[in-house]
Amino acid sequence: MSNAPIGVFDSGVGGLTVLEALTARLPHEHFIYLGDTARLPYGTKSPETVARYSLQAAQALARYGVKCLVIACNTASSVGLPVITRYIENVPVIGVIEPGAQAACAASRSGNIAVIATEGTVRGGAYQQAILRIRPDAQVNAEPAPLFVALAEEGLNEGSIADDIANHYLRPMFGATEGAPDTLVLGCTHFPMLARAIRHAVGPKVQIVDSAETTAVSVDARLRKAGLAGTRSTEGVVRLLATDGRERFARVGSRFLKRPISPDEVELVDL
Amino acid sequence: MSNAPIGVFDSGVGGLTVLEALTARLPHEHFIYLGDTARLPYGTKSPETVARYSLQAAQALARYGVKCLVIACNTASSVGLPVITRYIENVPVIGVIEPGAQAACAASRSGNIAVIATEGTVRGGAYQQAILRIRPDAQVNAEPAPLFVALAEEGLNEGSIADDIANHYLRPMFGATEGAPDTLVLGCTHFPMLARAIRHAVGPKVQIVDSAETTAVSVDARLRKAGLAGTRSTEGVVRLLATDGRERFARVGSRFLKRPISPDEVELVDL
């Protein structure tokens, strides 16, 4: 079982930032990544629909005999985690929200924490609840930043348009001279692509928490604890599955995974 | 049959700009609008997937006994029209591409025509082909402008961000002192929402063709020709169906339809 692959799923290509962090931390593990590109984005859909889609994606990965399941999508983690843990038995399931909330609470001195995410993640309140469970005195301000998704997918990560949009979302939260948050959670897997524009907008002192890295740490710890860490000395293999659009997955995904993806590598699956 | 409703479908709320033009031109007709919000957007998906989704939406509307079917989505028109006309019998099917192409060819003096649309519509080449069928000497330059969709959905229709993004897409096409297009087709139903920013970017002389209005004219003519025009003297009734997210449909859709929509008006359907 410890040589079985780790399943990673996302609504599309955003979760490749999490896969990238996972492969960097766990280079000997095998991974199967599933992007539900036929039905993306999850961020604007209702909780019921996101939960249903997430469960279908999790079940598809379970059929590949994965030893662990990572929900590399904030929206799916926020509403899908309970239903997935109920239906997928004997496989640890790890979302991105809890590791992100823990990292934010550890990073913040004042307890004044800002979260930017998709509409669905903000509305669901999962980050707000996860942070307050860990740190009941925290002040959490969560706001949607949907244009960041489109910017990242188009590769407009830097420059005046990215800066303007980052200012549009972040200045109202961080512009105050007093009482501004000291920590910002990037609550969508697309947002690390815009790290530079986001840094420009919030200034040098704000702690920026990117849940990709913190999730990789969390998966590592969970595998060790469960005795499921891979024992291979060879390099891990990564399989990429998508529900639609090989060519676009390869083109846009290459930027997110930080390595070239060929359309031929992408296997189409139907959920 | 002439008192049966007209079916209008789109991947989401963008087609409400077409519905608005239709109700303005045909105030005595009944309409059933279906937004496939559970699976939007179509603009980044593969032609096969868009064709399958479009056919399912068309079949759902056909079950309501519509007398005419309007595909109020450029991406769905571009790849779904042939399959829909094959499977939906005895109901006239009208897409937005052909009326838009006709209007562009009529408006352009030089025959140098620019089209902005979603990735899927541009890649499919339907506008380019439709324009060249009508006017074989035309020079057509079609480019994707996907951020416009996110801007319109977020209501950021005007202001410096909208202007910057409009310049980003349009200046490379229209900035040349010689040989610039004299006509611009808004090949996505979201784009009329950004008319002002688009006008700023292209200057006062370019003819801007919005396919909502031209499609309404085309539907009117088609109904008369087929003897299907409504004979009522009372005001037409509009039913709104969506596959997901009543609340978001109402909130975002109100801006597109230019009248308030209550979430209670929106009927959820499963395709």
C-alpha cells in the first residue's frame, strides 16, 4: 500500500500549484492528478453541486487504488470534505483549508487575518471557521477575488493590470493605517501565481500564507503517521488526468506546474 | 403553436443580454430562458463537450414545447448549432453567429473586421467562416478576450481596470495607423456589458456590432416567415431556468437583463 499513488484532485489546473509543492517535498511518491476541467470552475457554483462533483472526482481517484487523497481545491475542500470522508473509506483525505488555517494562525501576531478566495469558498465560511477553531480570538475578514482566477489562467500574472486588480481587492482590506490584518491567506490555488502583484498591493510586512506548501507538509506528516510513506528509491511518477481539453490543460497547466506538459501526457477521463 | 414560448439558452447569464433584446423587440412573446450555470463557462471547454452540453440544454427546452430555439451563446452557437439542428426536429434553431456576421459585413466598408470572443469561439473559427461566406474578400482577425467575461460577471464594467483590460486586448488590433479594422464584432454575449470601455479603447470611428440586437431582428423575421409570430395582445411572460445557483443567477443576471431578478423567480432544473 505504501507504494500506491497519492490522488490529487482539483476543478482544473489551479491544484497543480499544490501538486508542484507535493512533488517537491515528496519526490519519491507516485501521484495521480485529476482536473475536472469539463465542469470548472467550482468557485461560482452552489455548495450542493460542488459537493456532488467533488465526490465523483474522489470516487474516480479511489478506483485507481490511491493510498491518500488530497483535495487541492479550496472550494471543493470547503464544501466537499465532509461528504468525501463519509463515502471514501480507509483512505486519509486531506483538504487545503485546514493546513492553510493552521499556517495563518501560526504566522499572525495580531490575530487579524485576511483571506481572499473564490465566491464559493468565502460564502461557505470554511476558512473563517477553521481559523476561529484554532484561534478563537482571531478577527477574520474573507473577501472574494474572482478576477485573480481569470488573470492566472491567462498568464497575466504581472504588470499593470495584475497590479490594478490586486489593489482593487486588497487596498480596501490593507489600506488602513491602523487595524489592518498582518496576515493574508491565499485561499485559492490559482492565487500563488499572482504572488508578486499581491505582494505589491499589501506591502512588505504582511505574512502571505500559500496553502500549497502547507498542504504538502501536512500530507507528508499524515503519510508518516499512518505508515503509508513510500519506500522507493526511484523517482515518483506523475499521471495527469482531466475531464476535458487536453490541449488547454497542457498549455495553461504548464505555468502552474512549473514544467512543460505535453497534451499527450494528459489522459481524458469521464466522471 | 404561435402562442408557444420561444426557448433561449446560454451557458449562464451572458445570454440574458440577448433575452433583453428579444423581449424589447417581441414584447408579446413568451420566453423560457435556460442558463446552464452548473457547467459554465462553455468558452474554455472542448468542442465535443460544448456540443454535448448544448444538445442537452436544447432537448430540455424542446420538452417545454418551444416554437423556436435561440442559442444565445456564441460558443454554443459556434459548435452546437449543427448537432442541435440535426436532433431537434420541426423547430427553427437560431444561433448568434450568423446574425452577427451579417451585421458586421453590412457595417464594414473596408472589409477589415475584428472579432473578440471566448477562446472556444475563436478556436472554432465559426465567425471567421460565417463572415467569409458572406464576404469572401473580408480580412478577419479574431482574438480571445476571456477576462471580459470575468469583468462583466463581477460588474466591473467601467473604470480604470476595465479600460486597461480593453486596451490590452484591443490596442494591438486597433492601434495601427493604417490597416486597422473598421468594424468590431462583440462575439460573446458578456461583452456588450463592457461597451463603454471597449468604445474608449477602439475610438469613435469603429463600428461595434453587438449580436444581441441583430439576433432579435433575425428571430423576429424567422418567426414571421414561418407563420409562428405570437398573436397575443397581452404582455409576454418570461420564465427563467438555471441548472445551479438561484441566488447568483439572480444577482449577476439582474445586471445583464437590466431588470431586477428575484431568486424565487429562478427555477432549478437538472439536465
